[in-house]
Amino acid sequence: MMYEILAILAVFIFLYSISSGGLERTPVNGAIVFASFGLLFGPLGLGLLNLDVDAEGLRTLAELTLALILFTDAAHANLAVLIKNFRIPQRLLLIGLPLTILLGFIVGIMVFKQLSLLEIVILSVILAPTDAALGKAVVTDKSVPENIREGLNVESGLNDGICVPILFVFLALMADSNVANNLSFPALRLFAEEIGIGIAVGAALAILSARLIKYSVDRKWITNTWQQLTVAALAIACFALAQALGGSGFIAAFAAGLIFGVISKPHKHNLLLAAEGTGDVFALITWVVFGSAVISKVIGNFTWEIVLYAALSLTLIRMLPVFLALSGIGLRTDEKLFIGWFGPRGLASIVFGVIVLNEHLPGGELIALTAVCTILLSIIAHGLSAHSLVARLAARLR
């Protein structure tokens, strides 16, 4: 059975590889293709792809995929444009993100009567961060203005890391409500450690690695074959070391990518190619697993409340806070709506959902189902709308 599954996955990767350029010019993005393939060949479809992946396996796969994508996206960032337009990600993270969690909480109270208030907050936090993988089609499209691309890129690179300590704080409250009065300082310390350690690890490894690579290249020690693995290994090392030290691996990967991209600018393109390819393969496998092992098993359990909240999470709960956060900085209404719409939910929400499932909360299953439904709707809605809305925005700016 293992070899049958391996053969199916290998043939699919090969076929997608030789047709990827053509598919990227269509309204159908990779995540839709990958998840649909998993669903079609999984237990709910043909039954040929019965992937035995537990929650922790899916979490690890999603984490590594996100780390690679965050690193490579950050390394491609235009730092000059980012510094000039830093108000966009600054407002998205400092104003838009808290408002999104708050509005998600308010809507959750009205929709989910069976969840406690703390569980609703946890659900809102799980669905607040955007996904760099699903948003890649937008942040890499040159038709999108640079300030919007860099703003969305930084937002998706940092908001998941910011949400990690917030999630753990509310999980601690859920475990023992008596700690609420004594949690303010530990919560601030946890938040500072997650962010600070993540940035420190990412910066240190990026600077050291960039210098080592240059030293090796100058002496012609590094071969073309092994050169392809350096950046992928660096991205995963940044993520894993930061996590091991108690920091945010996601912020470490993003910070390392930003710094590495600046230091290694003359030759970063060749170094990043293999890492991007590795990230794409990991993303493909993640979404195939998601379609086969997750969606196929739970799609029949979606209630109207779950679908309603998922739809609102991608629209009102995301777009209204973003619109308010970006007021007064010179963006047109259609640009603010564009930024608000392209806040896909994906890998980070998968990771957070698995963390919550492992806590065995009374409403944990409902929270996980809502996260899965939101991710599924995001894959479809953002995947199908990316090219058309990018083209429409570009036409208005001409």
C-alpha cells in the first residue's frame, strides 16, 4: 500500500510540475488543485490515497512548509519599499490584528451558543493570522503595487508569530481560570520571549550563514549540488532553534529571510531557487494531506453555524478591521478592500488548530471543524479570485 501511495504522489507531483506554468495563468491556484486531488483520491473519493497522518504529523508538515515560505518570501522583499511604506504592515499588525480578534469574538458569541467565552476567543485567535502560502499569488504578482505587496507580505510573515503567545495565554486561562489575576506579567514575558527570541535567532543565524556562504563561495568550497540545500536548511534551522529556545519559529524564519536577502543580495536568486522549490513541494504535500486526511473525514460534519462563521471570518471579521486600520494613510477605498480581502487562512490556522485539539477542550472539536471549514473556503475563494481581482486593481491604477 505504501508504494501505491508513493507512486500516486510522485506521478501527481511530476504532472503538476510540467503543467504548473500554464495552471498559474488560470484562476485555479495550486492549493485548490492539491486539496482537490487529495479529496478526489482520498477515502471520500476513489479511495486510492489513504494517508495515515495524525494531527501532530500534519502540524509538523504545516510548520516546516510555512517556515520555508516565510523565509523565501522575506528574502525576496524589497526593503527600500518596505521601509517607505511601513505604515501599512504596522497598522495591519498593531490595529487590524487586535480588531480582527475582537470582532471574531463578538461574532462568535452570536453564532456559537455552545462554546464558552474563552473558547470563542481561542477560535478567533486561531483564525486571525493570514497565510503566506495561500497569499503567494498576490504578493509575487508585479501587477500589484509594491506598497500593497510588501505590506501583505510582512503582515503574513509576522501575524502568526504574534498570535502564538496570545493563543497560549488563553489556553492557560482555559486550563485554570484562577490564574487570571496573576497572568498579566507572565503573558507579557511570554509575548516578549516569543518575539525577541525569534528575531534574535533569525538575525544571528542569517548573518552568520550569509558570511559562511560567502566565505565558502569565494574559496570555491561549495559545489553546485550542495549549494541548493543551504537556504532550505537555514530556514528550517532558524525555525527549529527558535522553537527549541522558547521563541517563535515563524518570526525567526521571516526575520532571517529579510536579513539574508539584504546581505546576500548579489547572489541570492540562485540560492533561493531550491528553497522555493522545496517549499512548493512541502506545500503540495500539505494540501494533499489536508484534502485526503482532513477534509474528506469532516466535511459532512459542517453545520450552518460553522459555515456562517467561516464565511464571516473571511469577509466582515477580516475586512472591516483592515479597512478601519488603514484609514488616513492615503490608500484608495478599492486598495483597502483589496488588502482586506486577501487575508487567506491556511497553514498557521492548521498548526493552531492542532495545538487546541491536543488541549482536549470541551469545544475543541467544534473549534477544529470551524478552522477546517474556514481554511477550505479560503482555499476556494482566494484561489479563484486572485487573478481577476489583481487584474482589476492593476487596471484601475493605470
